[in-house]
Amino acid sequence: MDKNLSYNTISEKLNSLKEIYPTLRKETNDHVFAVLCVKSNFYKNPSLSFTESDIENFLVDSISDGGADAILTDPNSETSNLAICQAKYYQKITFDEVRDAVAKMILFYKSMKRGEYETVNAKVQRRFLSLDAEVGDESKVYFVFYTSAPKNGIREDRIQKLLHEHGLDNLHYEIQLYFADDIIDEIKESESRRPTVESGKIAIDCADNYLEFGEDAVIVNASAFSIKELYAQHSTNLLSRNLRYYIKKRDIDDSINKTIKNCPESFWFKNNGLTIICDDFEISGKEVKLKNFSIVNGGQTTTLLHKSNDINRDHYFYLPCKIIKIVGDTEDEKNSFSLEIAKATNSQKAIKQIDLKANAPEQVRFGIAMRNVGVFYQTKRGEVVPKDYKEDYKNTDLVEVGKLCLAGMFQLPGSSRSKPSTLYSDKFYNPIFNGNQTEICLLVKELLYIDTYYKKIFIQQFDKEQETSPFASEIIPFAHNARTICIAFVAFAARYYNKNITQTDLKTIFDNVNKEKAYDDYYYDIFKKLDNSAPLMPKKLFYTDKDKYDHVLYQLFKTIILAGEHYYSIKKESDSSLNESNFLKLDHSYFAILKSEWYGMESRITDIFNTL
């Protein structure tokens, strides 16, 4: 795209954004550009809300911001990936300016991890502390640079070397660069997402050239240009039944792009091709007509074919394409079939367990059960949250439920943040999604509210309460890292008060705190007994007196935070490598706090619940 046209298009989008979000009207275009980039890049999924409150939270562009214009958790990530972003609304930019901007973000991140909070303003400090607290062993940290300037030959590979120069590995850290044309593509994609593709067609190499498997499946040689055309028409809707949308992966992307550019005639041999499932298909001459279809394998290939300048109407090649009719009479059967095909055919990139669960039949049933208790549960990507469920704790998805259940129900607050995929092992997954779904859904709804209260109300109030304390520099960072132990403790305290956890259970827990396999050998059998554990607090209170409910939550949160910080400060005296983040990523730390501080906490629990 012409560089002036790109810049002008982006300028028009900035003005549109100001019309949609009144608080942006008084801001400069440099400021609004960062909002546009984050929205188009991270909020493509139409089910994600994007409000003025969200903007206020993630935007930290101000004096003493350390080089970060926006800090957020990737809302599309099940592992709480952290994104540190900088945006430059420029018409032209140099290699040195890009390199310096990325280096500044990396240095900011490293100084924050060292605890040098005084180098940035209070908003940046607290935003970073809160989000970094969610980063776990399975998470990644992105350093994302956006500019409205054209790339003009800037070599990205030289900027990628910054990770190595600053001692960061490629497994947990990633640099992402978006120039003018990239941002235009992100905007187009975010504006075009729809849940399904009703009809389409692909060209094949020769008339009626296909390998048939019964009446319900064929293999054809699909024209790369016709796939490129399909993507131009439907964008990511083509991948609506895929396990995931396109994810940048430098090594795979580079390999595919090199083959397209240098030896397209070998693409058929080197690439796994595409797998399409559909309600029906018809082959007529050199054309395959598709009805209600989705690409379930080959999303990476499809996206890169679309992006390639080496493919056009006159220059293209063919790739293998498997087309399969969906089998099943009921929605459960169709979903199961689609999921099995997607699982079996995806091999180019590691499939995560959450991908495999996303469209499973029990997830569909769980969605219905959640709706019955007043919560919209997103079972498929791209589902738009109905307006009646927009309130934070009234909509959720598999990722969030998994983390909350690990922390609250199974009392694994460390695993909830450091290794949330723990939930997808059968011993945790089945009691939630294949158990008494009505009772579980009531618990989940309550945990959603507890989590929302911590993030939206408690932490801000607690900061204000503690900011003049002589121990503010110790207690505030601990509190910002304590979200999952707060959720766990509320559930533990309620179940203990309601005698769902007995004195005998308590003795078992405390007697085995220091044993290597304490959870598997002793704790799991205690916490898996979820019958009669809902509601955590009186149901009437939840629906009729939220102020009192909130007051109880505040007191319980404060109890575990003060007790936890006291225990942590003692441990830190003998281990200078400890910080709040790595301490609270361990489930053992939570149980050690309970044992060490139980005498005082037990009486606080009784006093707090007696007010009800």
C-alpha cells in the first residue's frame, strides 16, 4: 500500500476511534494511535469487550512511563501472556529509532523485575505489578512495537537479536514489530470477523481431478490463488472451526514464505496442505463449491498465502486439500466430529490441551448450565457476549473458569497462575465439567464475582488504605501478587466455616505441608469433595446485599494478605532471591502460610462469618 495512503487510512481510523470513545477526543493522535493498535491487534475477537475503562487501565503513556505506552495481559491467551507496548505515530522512521524503542521496553521490563519501581510513576508501577503477578511458567512476555511509518527496508532480524543481547530466551520472550501495512492488515482483520462462512469455492488443477473416499470426503489439488481469494473475502472466518487463529511463529512462517518465493513448484511436497470440513460440497469441472465450511487445519498456510506478494492470478501453484463432510445427527455429534478432525490433522504446531477441549460436548453442556445460573459461557471463539451479560462477572470462558477452579475449588493458587494447564488433566477436569454441573456453576459464578471484586475494587481501595503505611513498599507489591491466594482463601475459609472442610481435614493438611507429594497423596481427596460446598456465602446475601458481601470479601482478602506478607518477610530474610512473584507461584507457599498463621486467621474467619 502507498505509504501516504497507509498513513491517511490510519489517521481516519484515529478520528473514528475518537467518535466512539469520547474520552479520547481531548487526546493527541500519538496517544490515540496506541489505543488503535492495541484494539486492532489484541481485541479482534468480537466476544471481547473494549471499553473506555479498558483503555484507561492498559494505557500508561505519560511522564516517567519507562518507555511503555501500554501494558496488558493478552486477552486471547490462556496463559496470561504479558504485552508491553510502545507506539510511534510517525510518517517515517529509522532502524535506530525502532531498535532504541524496543531496547527501552526490554530495559523497563528488567528494571521492574529487579524491583526498581521508583524509576517509573505510580500507575505504571501498579499496572505492571498486577499483570506480572499473573505471568506463570507457561506464559510469554511480548515486547510489541507499533508505528504508522512504512518499513522501508528495516531489517527485523537485526532487532530480534536484542533478546539475546539482553539475556532473554526465545521461549518465554518475543519481539513483535508492526509497521504501517501490518497495522492496516490488523485493522481490516479486526473489522471483518464473523462466526461462520456459508458458501465459497476453490479452483482445482484439472477438471474432475479428485481422489474420492466414499461419498463424504475427497482430496484435491487446490489453487493457492483461490485460497488467497477466499481469505481476502472472508478473513479469519475461514478458521471458525479451527483450534486457533493464525499465530505468528517465525521459524514456521519463514520456511513457508521461502518455499512460496524460491521454489513454489515444491510447495505441494513440503506442505501438509489444508483440511476443510463442511456441511456439503460439489465438484463441477475445475471448481469445488463448499457449503457452511471451515478450514480446520492449515490456518498458518492459509494466512501466509494471503499475505504473499508472489501469488496472484497469473502466478500460483497447487497444494493438497482434504475436504470432509461433517458427520453427526446432533450438535454434540457434529462438534465431536469436527474436534476429532481438527485434533488429528493439526501437526505443524504443538496443540495445547485447551485447544482440544474448546468444542467438546461437555463444554457445550456446561455452557447451557452456566446460562441457567445467569452467566454467559463462551464455548466457541468469536461468540459475541449478549448485552444482558456484559457485566464482568456475568460472562466467562474455559480459560478463566479453569484458573478460578484451580485456585478456589482445588486450592492450587500457585498452579492457577504459573501452570493453568493443570486443570486439563482428568482428575481436575472431570469433577468440574463432567460432575454436578448445576452446583459447580453456582460456585463458578461466585468465584467470578470474587475475582472481579479483587481486580476492580479491592486492590485500588487497599492501595489507598496502605499508601501512607510505613510498610507500604512491602505490603502493596505483595497484595498485587496475591489475587489467586485471595480467591483460594475465601473458598477455604467459607468451606471451613460451613464444615465442608473439617478439623480432621485441617490436621491432615497441616501435618503434611512439608511433604514432597502432599497434594497428590493427601490434599486432593479433601478438596475434590465439592458436594454441598455451594454457595460459599449465603445466597441471599449475594443477590440482595452486595455491600455486605463486599465487606466480607475485603476482610478475608486483608486477612490472608497480612498473614501472607508476614510469613513471606520471614522467609525472605534467609533467602534474598525471593520476591513476591516467585514466592506466590508455589502452591506450597500458600499452605505454609495457612499453617504458620492459622491461629490468628481462624479467629478472624469466625469473627468475619459471624457478622453474617
